[in-house]
Amino acid sequence: MSKKYVDLETLKYILYDIHKLEDLLTRERFQDHDMESLNLFIDSVKEFSDRELYPYFQEMDATPAYHKDGTVIVHEQVYKVMLQSGELGIIAAAFDYEDGGLQIPFSALQAAVYIMDAANNHLPGYPSLTQGAAELITEFGSQVLKDTYVSKMLSGVWGGTMCLTEPQAGSSLSDIVTRATPTANDFYKITGQKIFISGGDNQFSENIIHLVLARIEGAPKGTKGISLFVVPKNRPKEDGSLEYNDVMTVADFQKMGQRGYCTTHLGFGDKDDCRGWLVGEEHKGLAQMFLMMNGARIAVGRGAAAIAMAAYRTSLQYANERPQGRKLSADGKKNPSEKQSLIIEHPDVRRMLLLQKAIVEGSLSLVMLASKYQDIVATATSKEEKEKYHLLLEMIIPIVKTYPSEAGAESVDNGLQVLGGYGFCTDFTLQQYYRDIRISALYEGTTGIQSQDLLGRKVTMHNGKGLELLATEIMQTIMVASKDDELKGYAAILGDKLKLSQKVIGKLMPFAMKGNYERYLSDANLFMEYMSIVVLGWLWLEMAVDAKKEVGNADRKYSETFYESKIHTMKFYFKYEVPKTNSLAESLMSDEVVTIKNDKEYII
Amino acid sequence: MSKKYVDLETLKYILYDIHKLEDLLTRERFQDHDMESLNLFIDSVKEFSDRELYPYFQEMDATPAYHKDGTVIVHEQVYKVMLQSGELGIIAAAFDYEDGGLQIPFSALQAAVYIMDAANNHLPGYPSLTQGAAELITEFGSQVLKDTYVSKMLSGVWGGTMCLTEPQAGSSLSDIVTRATPTANDFYKITGQKIFISGGDNQFSENIIHLVLARIEGAPKGTKGISLFVVPKNRPKEDGSLEYNDVMTVADFQKMGQRGYCTTHLGFGDKDDCRGWLVGEEHKGLAQMFLMMNGARIAVGRGAAAIAMAAYRTSLQYANERPQGRKLSADGKKNPSEKQSLIIEHPDVRRMLLLQKAIVEGSLSLVMLASKYQDIVATATSKEEKEKYHLLLEMIIPIVKTYPSEAGAESVDNGLQVLGGYGFCTDFTLQQYYRDIRISALYEGTTGIQSQDLLGRKVTMHNGKGLELLATEIMQTIMVASKDDELKGYAAILGDKLKLSQKVIGKLMPFAMKGNYERYLSDANLFMEYMSIVVLGWLWLEMAVDAKKEVGNADRKYSETFYESKIHTMKFYFKYEVPKTNSLAESLMSDEVVTIKNDKEYII
């Protein structure tokens, strides 16, 4: 089943050849690793995914997680995958040695978990969130907290979650009301409700460690009064035994997709006996959580990119096997005596497949780019390097969260369409990918939130320095591509689109300057779409530059067709996707204001 | 629950005021009807939908139709709605008096069934398909066939289906192999398999009448050798009793959405005892079926438009009730001490709502336009009138099938997003609309098939006469709008887009002339998108022209806000949707060819 759900060759090509994982290995943190060992790690996760994830993909959809007797009943594979993710070192991979980790580059880990996402997106969230929760403890927690929780979490024996959302607040974290009351001991009393908690409970794990945002009594209003707490489902006593910590599983949300990945409603301190331990400083909770949030947002993009990959592989296989219809002959008719064509021979089906390939592989490159930036920031050897890549990462974060989620859903939609009526039937997995991927544009900050982050915070941070750095990176690829006769036309187009983006910002910025932020941000979603296309155009041009260099090379790593397919897909992207920037720019620069509320309500 | 799932005011506005139903009533066929009686008919269907359809919408999704003991078990509401649709005259509404019908205009019937679709899209297909099957019999069948079947079908006691698709042929009808063997009697022996048969069986109906495409032995290959047969599940004997006709229900396809509307696999003549009666002439089956197909395609567009309407109403209600976040103040910050805003106050939410409103009400106008054309063709008093409106109808058919299906799905997608995480949860209906509407782009000819029909057949028919007539209609609205100071700018834009469409066709046509049909049609889907935006832009401009006329009118029918909201939504459509034509035109006119297969396969 080598390419059934993931194209491992393309994954390694993008990680090794395009984003040059090997260059990272010179850094001190990664000195014990070489390409062979990392390649082995990735292959072992592929083997693990073939064996323990992919076979349960449809089954976990058919038997969703549900609430029963105060817990959540999940598929037994959840626990198996948690424990084996611990054993294989997947949860601990990127942690420091001193915290029990393996100091594997974040990028290599993302590539590995991408395979798991593609195999069965209902499962990797459990170990991933556990990893994220453990990371918060190691990064900001006291030694006692580290000693108490981290090793059990990295081994997959205990699960972990992030508890942000509350029923009355939704995306507006400044409105959270979960309360932390100081006590005479080292803990606080926690009371409140949290909803949409992924991996919030299950019948197997002996413990789940919740990282909870709450407000210490008397804290300032808004996001500046939020603190972070470790709140275990069961609190470890001194003798090592566990005692129930008054964390109640109130319900499990039933969802349209990703039904095997539970989404719980938790109640803390119903009996006034829920203890929480402060992580880091008081009132700094949101900032700490947000440091980890970059990883979580890359993870959502990664998951969406992987689902779209699996859907593409499935629809491609179908298109290569299903005969239907015939080519038109020169008189515009079809000859019914001729053999039927395979549907992959029809231009419209090819368009749908190439659109998927462009989105899927482009998204993968975007995820690996963000991961590389994350690695460089974490291991930077100078202040300049750290600042540069930090700003580049901040620019890319909202895009890596959003593009694979939005375009990925469109990609799966096209994959479903390739199968015709069968795409809508539950015997085929396309409809499941279609349902599963839809959550990506919602969780960890909706597309609207990400778009406001991009235009409202990232474009303006450090007086536009991040945007400038990103433009410089793009220009470098444009300059290289300009020297190639076949590529220079595409390079010129991308240069124009980059310039046009500056014109768009030039049109919008005065609104911000004049304090009209509502107007400045009103079309942030369109700006997100615009910038995503520019970034993806860049990544495809970068891939084409490399492919051009290798395709005629006698000792090239992959087949001639492999490299040619990358160049071909770049051309597709520039023909069908890049032109969309024109209409987006037209809408963005229009003086017609129709989405800002005035005295009358026309939306009826 | 007046606007819970449908905005009846807008429906009537579009049917009565925009498309001027009253003008049709002067025609002889409709002379017994007046606006009051038709209004009453529509209101009675609304009341019926409130009572018998809407309350079962979620329940029918939760308990899908399934195959058991050789039949399909459907929700009991299926049978109730069938019988009451018979009693209320919904099935018979548009039939001739002599066939037991009421001669109600097709447009008025579509408006009524639209309400049913919006209330619960799992149900109206059963009576609608029965009506379509009965129509084929009355139109082409012998008197004996009419006498035997039609009245039982129009009363909803017997169901009806259309059986086209076969497992090996899919959309390629020239490859169907179901066989009809002549006998010494008045019937043929039928053998074969049909799949994706909507409403193919249920445990309640005493009979289901299948209209089956099959090939008489020795018939020519391809679509010219296909004939049409009536094949009842149970054949009526002379004494009126029924005898099993060897039509086997093999399976029921389980689907992602529209789960209460069964989709069956039927086997004919497994025991060599399946009788079919020829309808109309030998080998003319496909042409006859396609005469009825226009109605079926309008019905798909109508259903999709209605689902999008229901989703819009639901998300609008949520946006008006859910507080979350705050407006940005002049320093770009939010003040957490302020009361939370309702989400309808955020520009991005307003954009998603207005996009829905533009697609939903625009689609409704498109469905009513096609229905009006259908009425005019059916009652034309001159050859010229008949030909003109026949060509206009033919032009609009692929668009009315496709635009509400594709843009409608996008509309529902935005509705789901308005609800944030709740949109993905099964407690809310948005996710169900999201799943349900997705079938619309697949059945009765996929979007790919419709697009090839539009560019390949409709644009070129009668030397482009249909396109010319459509352009003339659009120009008339442009001319009227040009006289209004507020509207003339939009009119000019639409005129430009119309011109640009001619340029696009001018670029493509030479490929067809040179016999390169594959290249001519390779981007037919983009052309469909282009023309859909032009047609919708026209319909919105038309609505704005009327609203401008009425808004200051003291004795106007609806509120000032009602009319203003139409003008506002037109402006939204021109700001956000119309510009997309530019990028579509750019892709369509590009000389880069990447979707036509050559010697090498790059899609890997």
C-alpha cells in the first residue's frame, strides 16, 4: 500500500531536497542525528501507520467516540496508538534530552506525524496534544510539576489536553471566567466549564493532564488576567497513587467528521475539590499558551494537508482504474464502438487531479517551511538569526494554519467529485475525508481569526519588518528562476503579484493609521487568500527551480517523470490559481463598503 | 417559525414581482387560475411543510434508509408525504386536466416544492420523481399505459423512478446494456442492473413504477439505440390485482448526506420474468428522457437553492443571537469591560452572511427564471415565441443545475463557518445541510457534464442563437439600469463582463472549428463559472432595478428595508463575486495547456 494514502517520495523530496533538512543537522542540538537515522525514524512511523492507523480509519468513523457513565468511550486503537507513540519516541521526539526527549528536529517530527495524519486523522491528535501539554510544563513549569507529569505523558501512559474555550466566550479568550482561588497550599481551587476539549477523556488512560486557562481571583479583566494551570483528572498523591481531582466529563460533542477524535465538555470543581497548579507566572497564561500555539497551528495545517494528500491518492487511484466515456474525435462526436477511456484521460478529471496535486504538495511544502523556521528559531546561534526567523515564522503561522485548511477542503471536494456518485457513498472514503477536513478551518482559531492575525498583527509588527523579510525570501527565488528560460515567465508573474500585494497594503494601511481598524480588517479574509496564493506560487516556483536542476542530472535521486511532474504542477498553479489574485486585489481595493454595519440592518 | 427555513416574502417577491407570474395567467392553459388561488396553493404547501416535513429533518438523517429483506426501509414520513402530496394536488399540479392535473403554472409549482426542499430535502424527491415518471407516460405513452398507471401515481399511492445509470457506464449513457427482448405479447422481457436509483423502493408503497432505459436486441450502438420502458415493480393484472414483476431491490447505497432519500441498486429480470412496456418509439428513449430531463435539472438546482436558503436562515438566526467578541476601538484594541457584540456585528461574519444571501436569493431568481421559460415554452402562442424561449431555456438549463449546486455548497460552507465549532456539531443542522447539498453537483449530470453541455452544445446550437438571445435579455436590463444614477456603474460593469465573455468564446471557438474539441472543452468548467456569474450579476441587477423603483413608493408591498436589502446585496455581489470573472477569463484565454494528456503522465 505504498502510495495508498501518502506519497512518501514527495514527502521526503520536500523535506530533504527542498527544505534541506540536512542543513539543520550541523546545529549543536541535532548533532547526534544524521540523515540515515532520521530517514529510519520516518520509515518506522510509516510502518507504524500502515499497521496501527490506516486499517482503522473507516471503523473509527463508523463507531464514533461517545459519552457514557461520566467518561468518553473511544476506539481501543486510541490507547494502543498512545502507548506505541510513546514507545516509538514520537511524543518525546523533539524534547530536550534532560526532559526525556530525543532532540529530533521539529521538521522531521512533523513529517512523521504527517504520515500518521494521512493514515488516520482521528488518532494523531491524542499523542500530539499530550506532547503540547507536556511541552508547556517543561517550558514554564516548576521542577516538581515536571517530575510529576512529564515522563508519564511522554510515554503515552497519561494523556494531555489544552483547555481554552468556554461556552460563553468562544473565540473571545478575554471573556473566559474559569476561576482559580488561591489556597494555603501549593495549589489553587479551580471552578469552571471548558468546551471543545479534544482528547478530553477516555476509558483507558489512567490519567489525563489538562492545561487550563483560568482567572485568579482579583486578576485584571481581559486577556491580561489569565493564568495557566496544570489540572490533572486524577491528582498524584505522595505515595504515587492517584486520587480523583473533581474533573467531570460532562459530555462528548457529536461531530460531522473526525468522529473518532473525541471533543469533550469538561466541568472543573463541581464538588469544590478540583486542584490546579500554576504554570509559570500569574497572569502570563495566555502568552505562554500562545508560545505553544504556533506549534498547534502548524499541526492543524499539517493535519489538513495530510487529509488532502490521502484524498488525492484515493481519487488518483480511482481515476487510474475506472473506465468511463470516450475522448471526443475530430468531428466532436464519440464513437461508441471504441473502448471506454479511463477517466484520468478526460481533461476535466485531469484538472481536478492537478488542482489537488498543486494544493496537496504545495501545502506540504508550506508546512515543512514553517517547521524549518521553527527549528531555526529554536536553535538560532545569533540574535539576528533568531529575530529574522522568528519574524518569518510569525508571518507564516496564520497562513500555514489556514491555506491547507481552506484549500485542502477544496482539494478534497475535487477528489470527491472525481469519483462521481460513488464519492458521496460511505463505501468510499472520499466522503469521510470531506467531512473530516472541514474542522480544520474552525479549530485553533477560525479562518477569520487567522486572517485578522495576519493583516492586523503580523503585517504591521515591527513596522512591517516580517513582511519585508518574507518578500526578500520570495524575491530570491524569483531571481534564481529568472535565469531559466522556461521559468522566467512564471518568475515575472510572481514578482508582479508581490508588487500588487504592496499596492493592496498601501490602499488599506491609511485606514489603520486613521484609527479605522474595522475598515482596515474588514476584508482580512481576502487578504489571507491573496497572500496564500503568493506564498504557494513561491513554493511551487522554488520546487520547479530544483526540479529543473535535477531533471537532466544523470545521478538524480528520483525519476525524470517525478521532476517533470513538479514543473508541470507549478505551471498548473500559475495558470489556474495565481490569476485569482487579480480579482482578490480588485475586491480588496474597491471603495464600496458593504460589510460594515451602519444604522440600518440590511442582512435580513 | 415563519422564516426558520425559508424567507417566504423573498420567494413571493421573486416569483410575483421579479418574474411576474401574473403575466402568465393570461395564457389559455392557466385561465382558471388567479393570483389569489396560486398564493393560497403556495401558502398551503408552506403550512404542509411546517407540519409534515421540517419537524422530521434531523430525524431522517439520524435514521437513514436501509436495505432489508429485499426492500428498502424508509422513514414513515415518506409515505405520509407521498399520499398528502397526492391529496394536496402537488404531484398532479402541472398536468393537463385530461390527465387528472390542475394546469397550475410550472413556476408556481416550483416555488411550492422549493419550500418543501428547504423544509426537508430528504422528502420532496419521492413525489417529484413520481411526477416526472408519470409525465413521461402521459407525454409519450399509449392510452393503455396512461390508464393503467397515471392516476395511481398522481395520487401518490404508487411511486415512480427514472432508471438511467448502470454500474459499468456511469455518466456515459451510450454504454448502457440493460436488454429488452421482444415477446409475442405487448411487452418486452427486461434484464439488467441499474444503480443510483432515487426513491427506488420502500416498504410502504404497493407499487413503484420504473421508467427504464434499455436496449432492444439488435439496436444500434450508442445513444441512438436506447429505448424507454415502463417497468413496474408489480404488474397490474386485468382484475386489478398486482403480480410481482421480477424487479429486485439489490441494495441501498449508504450516503454522506440526504440519507433519508433512498438510493437503490435494482436488478431486473433475475428470474427472466420481468416485463417492460415500450414508451413512445423504439430507439427514441434517450431523446424522450431528455425532454423531461430539463425539468429534472431545474429540480436539482431548485433543491440546492432551497438547502442553501435553509442554511442561510439558520446561520442568520444564530448570528443575531450569539454574543462574542467586541468591535475594535480607534486604538485597534478591544475593551473587555464592554458588553460583547452579537456576531452579526463583525464585518467578516457580515461578509459570510451577505455571500449566502447573494447566492441564495440569486439562485432562487435563477430557478424561477428557468421555470418561467419552461412555462412560456409550454404555452407559446407562436412558433417564434416557442423557439425563442426554448433556446433561452436550453441556455439556462446547465446553469440552473450547476450554479445553485456549486455556489450553494459554498454558501452552506459559509453558513457552517458562521457557527464556529458548533457548525461542525450534530446538535446543529448546518453540518447536515453541508452534507446534504453536496450531492447536487453529482446527480442528474455532474458539474463537468453540465459544463460540457453549456460550452459544447448550448453555446454552439443554432449558430450561437441561444447565446445571442440571452445576451439580448441581459442587455435590456443593463439599458434600464443605465438610466439610474446609483445603478449605472454596475450596469457598465456587467456590460463589460458580457463583452469579455464574447472575447473568451472568440478565443476558444477556433479550436472547435479546427476539430480540436478536447482543447475547446478542456476548461468548460471555468466557462460555466464565468457565465454563471454574468447571469447572476444580471439577475441581481434586475432585482435592484425593481427595488429602486419600489423603495420610495408610498404603497410599496414590502418594507423599505426589504427593498434596500436587495440593492445592498446586489452591491455585495458586484464587489466580491463579479470580479472573479477577470481571473476566470485570464485562465480561459491562457495558451498554457496543462490538462490535456500527452505521451507522458505527469499526474503521479
